Amino acid sequence: MQKIKSLMARQGLKSPQESMADLSPVENLRIPSKEELRELREQPIDPQAEQEIIDSIEEVYFSNDSFDMVQHELEKLPPELNLQELEEYRDKLKRQQAAVSKKVADLILEKQPSYVKELERVTALQTNLQLAAVICTNARRQLSVAKEGFTEASLGLLANQRRRQLLTGLLKSLRTIKTLQRTDVRLSEMLEEEDYPGAIQLCLECQKAASTFKHYSCISELNSKLQDTLEQIEEQLDVALSKTCKHFDVSHYTKVQLAYTLLGKTQTAMDQLHMHFTQAIHNTVFQVVLGYVELCAGNADTKFQKMQYKDLCTHITLDSYIPCLTDLCKALWEVMLSYHRTMQWHEQHDKQEASPSPDDAAAAQSDELVVDRSYVKKKLEHGLTRIWQDVQLKVKAYILGTDMSNFKYDDFIVVLDVISRLMQVGEEFCGSKSEVLQESIKRQSVNYFKNYHRARLEELRMFLENETWELCPVKSNFNISQLHEFKFMGQCRSPSVSPSRQPVSSASPAQEELSLFQQYLREGNPFEMHTEHREEETEDVLASNGYESDELEKSVYQDYDSDSDVPEELKQDYVDEQTGDVPLKSVSRETIRSKKKSDYNLHKTNAPILTNTTLNVIRLVGKYMQMMNILKPIAFDVIHCVSQLFDYYLYAVYTFFGRNDMYESSGLGLISSRLRTTLNRIQESLIDMEAVGENAGVHGPAEDRKEKVPSPHLSQLVVLTNSGTLYGLAQRVVATESLVFLAEQFESLQSHLDTMMPAAKKPFLQQFYSQTVSTASELRKPIYWIVAAKAIDYEQMLLLMAGVKWDIREIMSQHNVYVDVLLKEFEQFNKRLGDVSRHVRIPLPVSNVLWEHCIRLANRTLVEGYANVKKCSNEGRALMQLDFQQFLMKLEKLTDLRPIPDKEFVETYIKAYYLTENDMEQFIKNHREYSMKQLANLVNVCLGSHINKKARQKLLAAIDDIDRPKR
């Protein structure tokens, strides 16, 4: 646009409005005259040619307004000027100028109406501005008049009144601010008094007041300070909340909860509380264990404080293990009790706040409280399992941190007691089965029991090898329930509660139903030790030695040490003080001395027969069952070990008194197939046959629950070769009958063991009872058979029978001498049996077995003697019958055993002499209890009387056919 203006100026165009010459914006703008415009329009127009001319103009002419075109053209002139060229170039420039002027003129003519209209608007604007200037001048003049009309004094009064009002309000605000400033001191006092709700209420009110005066600059600083104070209150509130984790106080917790409610952070408080409980569990157990570790270490070494809890547990010594465990559980109980009381507080608090609200605002607030209570309830219920899990993990680390395999049994039982009580706490706390604790204590129990059982088997071997098989004097009413080890079976308690934890004093039924949290809610601790009660308990199982006189009873024990201490009156016969009767047998000093550690009660025929070793095994079984009762997961392992105790005792009794190579040759079937299978199983699974001499106690790598023990050896003090004692019959009776008594006790325990046994393992228990326990009484046969075989001289009888002439021709009325000799042997046996019974009670089953063996052996000896006869007549057979009847008649006076064993065995053999050939053949086939020699002799003796040689050959062939399969 500026270029166009300058071009128009150079063309000398003038404005047609002369009246507007004084307006500066357009004074230099010259508009072409009508004549000039007409002249330009009349020129021939060739738009294309005109455009080409314009396009030929150099670009530099269109660059900017400061362009000096004259200077530019002069600079373009060549050094040597040519007039013709200059004129041509001048004409060219003129044509270009004419084309540009024409183009500008056309544009001006085209826009002239708009230009005129806009110029008119500018003129109107100028008129309006002049009018506005006049109005302003008038207003100023009027304002001057108004100012002069009012006095400055009146305006000053109004200003002062307004200032006074402002200052009054300011003073009130300043007093409020001063009060706010002083609340800091009061807040500190309230925090020291632990009045957290009051402190928070005051702080919130101050914050509300401060927000009213927030336009003061000093209030911003006060607001920040109040916020810091509120945060400080929250920190102290958090500390106060953490204190409730160990020692719950109702009033303290109520204040803390009210404070959090005022803050509107009830849910946050519950989250913080659970975090504090978790921290409290960790800190508590760490401090307890650290205290014992440092105490045992004896120095203030700080390295323990930097240890992890799990590593710290490994530094607990064996002596401090149980006290530390007890204190650990006591401390954890306090934490769990606090949590339990916390839940109780919230339950009671919820009931109190459950009343309906009348107005809407209160209803809305009530809805919010319901949400908070629901959250708190769920959080607390969820926290039960979480806290118990933390407790289990801490106790597990402690349990597994020490190798308990070398603990004493009582100490280990105490550990099981404590853990069992802790598991009961867990069950009441959150209904948990305490799998973590059960698994950890099972691991320790299996490890401990494995070592304990191995040591007990070695101990049992030592007892057996030093056992003299004399009676252990117990009362006639002795029962295993009287032993400490079986007290737990008679106590009514939860299976998870240990025997030593049972309260000794009787409690009312109402008290028995209380849970641990109810019993110890206010005071006490379920983990307090009750050892003093156990020390007061006594066993009353030992017999009074058969004497009613206490003085005499005392003298018996005194006589063990010194004969001189025995009063003279005790050396004489005595009269029973209660009945006035004289005993059948007077008891002298020598008799008392000879019966040391034997059953002095000779009149109580029902007194159990057992030894110290038997009693020890029974006690062991009680201890094993006690452990199994406390810890059911290892029940099978324990019962398996219990069975090994019985197996080893049975095997020892058999090895000491029953093993003999003559069993098979006797043909009496003394050892049943079941007993033989049992003995073979025990020998293969339990007996270490390779351990001998000094290496007897050294084992190779142990198999799981199948530790082998060397075979025991009979004590040298036990003499089994003396005929005067019936070859150790007293020791044999004590050993065998103690085993039978032990089996009876096992039978009485079967139902209890069955309830403890896992269902999958019950067949093992049933097999143990059916295959092993029930075979104990079967050992009587082989053990007493040895006595019966040696007590009577059967060889002498065979020699006497060999001297008898059996081919007589007349009936004899007098029996042979060998019968009297045999009966005399039986009388002597009976006398010896009576002598033994004065020392050891011989039960009726034992007596019957002994008589049965002796009679059976005697009868078989008779048959063997009759089978040795070369020649025999019918009269000789009659004499055999006479001898046997005389033997039976006299024998029945010596024994009450009926019927006489093997009576038919002898009678049938004697009567077989009269059989015909056919009957004899059938007899041979049917009576295989006789030996081949006896049958062959029967045939040979009958030869000539009623059997010919042909028949003899036939019968001998039949006998040979019977014998062939045996070969």
C-alpha cells in the first residue's frame, strides 16, 4: 500500500475534496483527476501486453519503500554510454511506468466508493470526539463545585467512624488469635495426661477457628503449627495403640478408639493395630530368646542383638530350653489375650451403639458407623488367623532351632506339654488345627523318639542281661493304672492337653467347661508350670511283703543291709495280729534273707508275677503312650516301637529259657507255626545277629524305625542246670508268667491304642495282637517242657522196662517195679514243685502244663519201652495193661489234671497187639502218631501168634510206604 501511495504522489494526483485538506491521514494522498482517469481509460488496452510489461519490471522495485530507484538505474549504466541504447531503455521504463500508472488508476477507480464512505465515517467520529471533550469539561467544573460544597471535617468524621469499627473487629480477632496461640501449651498438657480425645477435639476446634481468620498472615503459620500438632497427636496415639498389644486396658483402649473416631480414622486405626500386633509378636519373642541367650553366654556381647531370630534360637542351651520356651509361650499368650480382649471390646461396643437414630443426619452418620464397624469386624476376624500364623512360625523356629534328641524323657514331655497347650490355645483362639506347630513338633518328636527308643532298647537289653528273674513284690490288686505313666488314661481331659497340665484340685463342672481365655482372662497364665503337684504324687504298687506287722516289714528291708539290726522277736514264729492264726510255715531270719526281692506274700495267690524288667517295660509303654496321646501324628511310629519292646522281651524269654534242639525230635508240636513265624519275624527285623562282644552296642547305618538290637544273653547268676531247683523252674516261671502278664496288660490297652492308631495303619495293630501278643502263653509249652524232660529220669525207666520179661505164660497180679520207680519220680517231682511254689507262686495253667508235659513224656516213654520188647505173649500184654492202670491210679492221686494226657496213646498201642492182619493194616494207616520203629515192633512181636510172615512183609511194606514221604 505504501508503494502505491508513493507512486501516486510521484504521479502528482490530487484529492477531489479540498475541504478535507487539513486531515493529516489523507493529506499526502492524491487521487487522479477525472480527466486523467478518462485519458488513461481511453488508451488502447491490451491486458496481456500490459501484464507482460508489468511482469518485466525488476523485482527490486517491489522490495521496500526505502529503495532508491534513481541510484539503482544510475548504477546500472555501463562505463561507456550509448545514446541510442539509453533512449531505448528510457522508453522501456516509460512504458513500464505507464502500465503501472494505468493499473493503479484502475484499482483506485474500482475502490473509490468504499473510500468515500469510510472517509465520511471518520468525519463523524471526529465530531463525536469533540462533543465528548465538551461533556468532560462540564463534569470537571461541576465536581469542583461539589468539593467546595462539603467540608473536609464532615468527611473526616465518617472516615474515623469507619476506622473505629474496623479496629474493634480487629481487636476481637487478635484476642481469638492470642487464645489460639496459647492452646499449644494446653494440648501438651492433655497429651501428657493421655487425654487423646480431648486433645484432638481441642485441636480440631482450633483448626476450625483458624480457618475463619485465614486472611491474617500470622494465621497461616498458626495453621501449619496446628497441623504439626495434630500429626504429633496421631504419632503419640499410634504409640498408645501399640501398648494395648501386650497389656490390654479397657479405659486406655476406649480413649484411643474415641480419639481415632474423632479423627475419622477408625479403619486406619485397625490397620495400624494389626501391624502393631505383628510387630509385638516379633519383638516379644526376640527379647525373650535374646535374654536367655545372653544370660547363658555370660557376657554382654552385642553380636546376638544383630542376629536374626531364627539364628538366635540355635544358641539356646539345653538347660535353658524349657524355661525359655515357657516364657516364650507366656509372652505370646499375653499378646493373644490382648487381641482376644480387643475383639471383646469391639463386640460390646457395637452392641451399645446399635440403638436406632431418629433424625436424618444421625441416620447418615449411623450408616457410616455401620460401614466402619463392618470393616473392623472383618479385619479382626481375619487378623485372628494371621496372628496365630505368626505365633506358629515364631514357635516353630524356636522348636526346630535345637536338637532335642538328647533330652531327658520328662523334659521332652514338658516340651510336648507346652506345645500341646499352645495348640489348644490356637484352637480356642481361631479354631486352627495348628498344622505348622504339629509338623514342627512331629519332626522333633520323630527324631527324639527314634533316639529315645534306640536307647531304651539298649537299656532293655542291659536289664535283661542283668535280670536274675526274681519276683518284684507288688500288691495283689496291682494294676498298670496305678503307675504314674498311665495316670493320663484316667484323667478326663481333651486329648490335646498334656497330663502334667491337668489341675490336681477338683474343679466344679462349670469351671471345667470354661475355655482357657475365660479362665485366665483377668489373671494367671495357662503356661505356668505345675511341677510341685507332680512331685507330691506317689505310687502305691509295692507289696507289704506279706506281713501285717509294720515292724516286721521294716526289718525285712533292714535285713538287706545288716543282720544285726533284726530284733530277736522277729527271728521267732509269729501270730497274725488280725486273725490270730499261726502261719502254715514260720518265717525265720534265714527264710527272710533267702527271699530277698521275692514275693513274701505267700498267701495272696492272685498277686501278679512280674520282674523289675517287666515293670520297666510297662513303664516304658506308659511313657510311649503318653507321648502318643499328646502327639497323635506320630502314633504309628510310637505303637511300632511299643510292639518292638514286647517283641524283644518275648524273644529274650524264649532265647533264655525256651530254645532247645530237641523240640522237633519230640514230636509233641511244642512250638506252633504261628509262634515260630513270630520268632522268625522278630529275629529278622529286630535282632542284630552280627553284633558280638564289645561291638554289640555299635550299629551300622540305621533303618527307619527298624533299629536292630543284639540278642541278649542270660545272666550268669541264673543257673538252669541244678536238679534241686527243678532246673531253674522258679526263674522260668517268673520269666514266662511275667511275659504272660505283660501280654495281658497289652490286651487291656488294645482299645486305647486302637483309638490312637490312624485308620490306614490299624491292620498292623490287629496283626501285632493276633500274631504276637496272643502267642505269649504259647511259650509255656517249650519252656516248661525242658523242665519236664529233665525232672524225671525217663532213660532209667527204659532200662528197667528192658529188664522185664514179657513173654510170660500166666496172668500176673502184681505190677512191675518200674511203675513204682516212675511213680516215685513223680512224687519227687511233686515235692520239688511244692518247694518251688513256696518261693514263687505257680499258677494253675503252669502247673497243668508241667504235669501235662511230664505225663505225656512218661506215657511216650512207656510206649517206647513197650516198643523195645522183642517177645511178648498175651499175658505179657495183660501185664502191660496192669502196669499202666497201676500207674494211672497212683498218678491221679498226685495231680488234678483231667483227663490224663496221652492215656489213649498208651492204651491204643497195647491193644493193637490183639488186632488181626486187616485191622493191623488199617491201624498203621490211621495212627501216624507212632514212630516207624514202634509200628514195626508191633508187627514183629505179633509174628507167630496171629500174623504170618507174608502178612508181616505186607505190613512192614505199608509202614515203609508211610515213612517214604517223610524222607
